[in-house]
Amino acid sequence: MKHFRVWRERWASHVVIPVYYALPEKEVAFMGTQQHLDECVQVFTKSKRVEGSLIPGAPHCMELSYWSSSWYARCFEFAMECAVTFDRSGTEWDQLNPESQRLSPVTSRFAVW
């Protein structure tokens, strides 16, 4: 897993947005275990919200399998939860949208929409 170390240090440590990571149990490219899921989730140290799920029995490419409906539902649920709890008035917004620092408070509210 030498590539995991590089990925963790170079990329995952800079992610500040919410992360939802689902790992199919029957995945062939990764180890479909709770231990591997926990390792992957823990590397997102700057994100305020990180969730991981081990999907029992799910195969590689679960988005094309019988598990797809529930997996897509969970992804959209996570996105909706993040959207309604996102603070657009504080430092979290400034971190994710550097352009907002150059705009007036009124304009920055509409810059995303």
C-alpha cells in the first residue's frame, strides 16, 4: 500500500469539504474490510465531516448492481445533510470559496447560486 501513503500525504490531508466514502465488501481493487475503511476515513484530517460505510455483500461497481438504489439514496442524503448545515457566513465558506473575500457580503451570497 505504498501508494496509499502518498495519496494520504499529498491529497487527503488537504481536503476540507465533507467526505462520504463507501466501500463495497466484495471490492477487488481495495480490501473490503472495516479496518481498511477506517484507515481511509481517518486520513481526511482537515474535513469537519467524514463518514464511511462498509456495504455488506456489495460488489465492485456497486453503482451498477442491486445495491445501486440504496447507495445512491445514501449519497444524496449525505449531500443534502451537508448542504443544509453548511455555514456560508464564516471561515468555512472563505476556505472553500477564496473569491468570496474579494466580493461584498451581499454579492458573495449569490456567487454560488
